[in-house]
Amino acid sequence: MDTAERPPVGVPGQAAKTAGGPGAAIDDGQKRARGRTKGGGRASASMADVARLAGVSSQTVSRVSNGYAGVNEETRRQVLAAMKELGYRPNSAARALKRGEFRTIGVITFSLSTTGNVRTLEAIANSAAHEGYAVTLLPIAVPTQDEVRGAFTRLEELAVDAVIVIMEVHLVDAVTVTLPPRVQVVVVDSDAGDRYTVVDTDQAGGTRNAVRHLLDLGHRTVWHLGGPEGSFAAQRRADAWRAALAEAGRPAPPLVRGDWSAESGYRVGLQLAAQQECTAVFAANDQMALGLLRALHERGRRVPEDVSVIGFDDIAEAGSFLPPLSTVHQDFAEVGRLCVEAVLRKMRRADTPERGTTLVPTRLVVRASTAPPPGWDGSERRG
């Protein structure tokens, strides 16, 4: 039944008032008839239908459905009750077109298998929800230029207002990714700050603090269990490790790599356990540090009496390792908040290009897995 075929509805001040409230005087026959087409099917209720049933203007219905202020509580309840009775659902797509925004942020990520990416994604989703935005996730299996371009095309079809790219790995077929013009983009975990808005953890600062902590304890040098070669974060931590040792005038042992997993930390840890001169290891993440702890234990190398171990991330379980793990704390919640803040700012100032990198500080967390090297009495000083 279209609008013209609807039976008369009571309005405030007349029949409705006699039953104690607006719209209450609609008889059962009218209720059964309302919302039915001639063929007996369910008609789609319109905003005008809701306004007529609630005895208010369509503008008032619009303000209630959009959550705007300025509508008294009694009228709001009246409109919501009419919406429920008619089965009315606001047309979010139409509202988005009218406002010029969809209140949705797209997120492209190249991996959901690493702690950092998952926690960053969680932080972005929480921050977006706090601002009244939804998140549409689009994982990319192979980090190539074509895949990224295709992901942006799909996100445009899904109607998002802006995009956050968690770019933890280098692209296979390009030195840098070229992102589509006119799309407001924030990049996480990248060195593309000269071209885009980038938010990242202070990887270098956190690494320097970890290495200096071990050197201050008296270790001659620090070995490094690095992440995979394709990772931006792994590369920055490895570069900062070398730089910190060079600054202190210490030799850099051979770099060994894992793949971020505890299993890879265990495999590489067996090699490090065989190096008697190895008394301190900086692992590029806590999961690999966990595998390293197991390998050292199996080879009879005590932690921290024989070998000190420090990680990076400060995962929730780090304090429950045996021994509790010293590590570098990453503030993923702040990374997510700043990403959402930056992308919303870019949306509101679309005509003003914004580039550069915002670094979120890290914090050294000292627990029980680091100590002076064997035989060190404190009389030696770092050179």
C-alpha cells in the first residue's frame, strides 16, 4: 500500500489524546492494514509515514534518525516508537550522500599474523568507534602494487571516507607504493613520511634504549635476533641496533633473523646458545624472545645469569615468561588514536596536503631477564 492508501491516523490533540498519548487511538484494523500492499506484501515505510504516525514533521523524524540534538525526549520516544511499529530503517546510503560522508574508515593490511598488526588494527577500530566511525577491513595476501591498487578500488566501491594502510612489509614490485590521488590516506609503519601522513612507533628510540640497557649492565656487545628482511619495523630495529653499538664503540656480531614467531626464535636460539661469547641478546619481538628462552634453557644457558635477553612489544604475556621478560613497550592504543585523529583531520582539511611522520614514544620495561654478564664485578666501565 502506498502513502495515499493509508487509513487516517490520529494526531495529537484529537483522538490520540483521549487514549493517553499521541498515536494511541489507532484501532486494530488500521494497524493490520498499515504497511500492507494490495497484494498482501510488506511495504517499505517512508519517513513521511513515520512523521504521519508520530504526528510530527518529516524534519523532526530526520533529526531523530540522525541523532541530532534539539528534540525533546517525549517527541524522540514518540518518533522511535513509530519507527519500530512501522519497521522503518533510515537509509544510511542516502544520508551519507546528503552529508557527503559515510562515517566509515577503510583499513588495508598486509598481514594479520603478527602481534603488532593485530594490536594496531584493534586500536584503530576502538578509536574509530569512539569517534562514531565504523571500520572496513581489507587484508592483502601479496603486497604488490597491483594488489594495493585493487584494494583501493574495492574500498571505494564499499563507500569509505578515508583509508589507513598498515604497511608493515616492503612491496614486492615497487620501492614505494603509489596511493590513489584524492583519497585521504594515513600510513602506519612506513618510511613514506615525505609523501604521506605516517604514524609509527619510535622503533629506533626503543631499540637504542634496549641496547644501552644491556651495555650499561656491563655486556661487551649485544647480539640481535632480527625480524624478516621484508619488514620495515625489523629493518629499522636492526639499523638502530648497529648504530647504538657503533656509537658505543662496540663490535656488532653477525645478525641472525627469525620470522616473528616463537618457533623461529627457538630455531635461531639454538645457534645463539652455541656461541659462548654471546652474553646478551636483543630480540626484535617478544614472541621470538620466548622461543629464544626455551632454546637457551635446553642448552643449559641460564637467563639472566649466563645470557641476558630483552624483547620488543611488551605483549600481555611478557611478564609471565620464565623469567619475566625485559622488553620495550609499544603504545598501540596511542598509535591507533593518532591514526584516526590524523585521517579525520585530513578529511576536514582535504585541500591542505599533510605529510610527515608522527612517532609514538616507547618505554623500556626492565624485568628479570637481564643482568650483568658472568664474572662482572662492576669495576669495569663501558668504553
